[in-house]
Amino acid sequence: MPSNPDDSKEAKEGKLYIVATPIGNLADITLRALETLRAADIIAAEDTRRTRKLLSYFEIHKPTVSYREHNERTRGSDLLDKIASGKIVALVTDAGTPCISDPGHLLVEAALERGIEPVAVPGPTALISALVVSGLPAQPFVFLGFPPSKGAERRRFFEKNAKLEMTLILYESPKRLVKTLKDIAENWGDRKLAVARELTKMHEEVFRGRISEAMSHFAGEVRGELALVVEGAATGAVAQPESEQAAESSELSNAECFRQQSLPWKEELKVLLAGGLSSKEAVRAVVRRFGLPRRVVYQAVLEMKKSGMGLLGEK
């Protein structure tokens, strides 16, 4: 884009700009983003109220229209018509980069179908910021977005991603954080993770530790935007059963069971129980992670109860 878009004929041609905005700290906005917003004829925003605050702070006075999940198709067609007529449209989201976990994909797809080339104006995105401060390997990684909130879809989400060996990045709401940590522990095991909360804001926090430690740390009220960066599965990890029925039928020879006694699965079982998982949840997690028969792990739980370890917070 030219240094002074308003003085250029090219800038007056119809364009679609995908503009990243700060995820918290307004000083993170780029010079190019400001230049693009000032040159735009229309700013399409996920939440016009929030975007007007940003524009007002930088003294940008441009028309804004709502472009959000519930009006993507109808509003998108109108925006593309305006671009085709020579207007410059800048797409922004509430915070960060559009299309990542916010509206925008359908607009870009439709623009390409109509021969309109979208232009990226890069900037902040929470998933990359969380990744680089997590302490976990930055490559390869996969972004999983928000887990489904409930039901079979949520269960399949955690089951199908359990074997991925790269670093995993998720977004989550503060209200579901503890539930998600428990589901991760149950399906993926007590892995390392970082929970990045309120990145770039006044109350920024990055927790690093094990899933079980995070469950304890975030046991109270949690506020703010969250990104979770989770350690990938161990290379060559034992394949996990597809269901509880498969886990029940999984059998090991006596020699193999004896060999497993020397593995750290019992230590992980203790940590999961101490972290707040019920006996059933902890058993399921260890069965899936280590490929052990359910009866072997359940017997270990009974032995722990019998020895009076006091770790079992039954639910």
C-alpha cells in the first residue's frame, strides 16, 4: 500500500484489507494498520462499539458497519458489492487478526470467487503471542481453536487430537477453563502446558506447569481472555483406545503387566487424583495414555485407597 493512500489513484480502486488490531495494549497497532484504517471508506467490525473506541483513540473517523457471525453472508455480499464499485473496505475483529478465530473466512472466500484479491495487514494474534512465551516447542504446532462446548462433538475433539505430536494451541473461555483442563488431563494425560491470560493487558499472566498443577492454580474464579499451549503427545506413544469398551478389552500379558509396574503411570495416577479428578476420570486418563487394561489401573486405585494415601477426592 502506498505511503499516502488518499493521494493515489490505486488506493481509490476497490480493495479488501484484512487488518489486525491490538489484542490488549493499543500501542501494539502497526503504522500500516493505522494508515489503512484512515484510507478506508468503510470499516467492517465484529463489534462496532469496541472498534469505535479504538478508532476514537487514534482519531480515526470512518463509517463502521457490523460484520459478525450472525450476518456474515448477507453483510458480506453487500461489502463485496461496495468493493466492486470502487470502495475500500477494511475488515477488523474485536481484537487480533480476523479469520483466525473470528468472522472473516466467508468474506475472503467470497471475495476470491468474485476475483477480488484480499490484502493482509498483519499484526497481533493471541495464539502466536502465547506460543512464543510458553516455553514449549514453537514448531511444529497446530491451532485447534475453541473446543466444542459439550456433548459427543466435544468428546471426539479431545479423543481425535490426543495423538498429535506437535504443540497444541487452544482458546477457551474463563468459565470453561477448569472443565477443559480436566478433559485434557483425562484424554491427553498430565502434560506440560502454558495458560496465557490477558496477554498484553495490565493483568497479564502466563502460568507454566503440568495440567494437574493448572487445575489447582485456576480452581477459583478466572477472568480474561485465555490461550492454552499444550505439549504434544510423546513420539511413538501407545495408541489410545477409541472408546471405553475398547479400553476394557485391551489386555496385556502377565510379563507386560509386570513391565508396566516400572513405568511412571502410577505416579501420573497419583497426580491426577491429587489434582481433583475422580477415580473414574483418573483411571480413564491413565488407560488412554498408557494403553493399560482398566482392571490394572483400577486395582492400583484400590491399593492407594487401602494404603490411606488420602488422594481421592471422590465425586
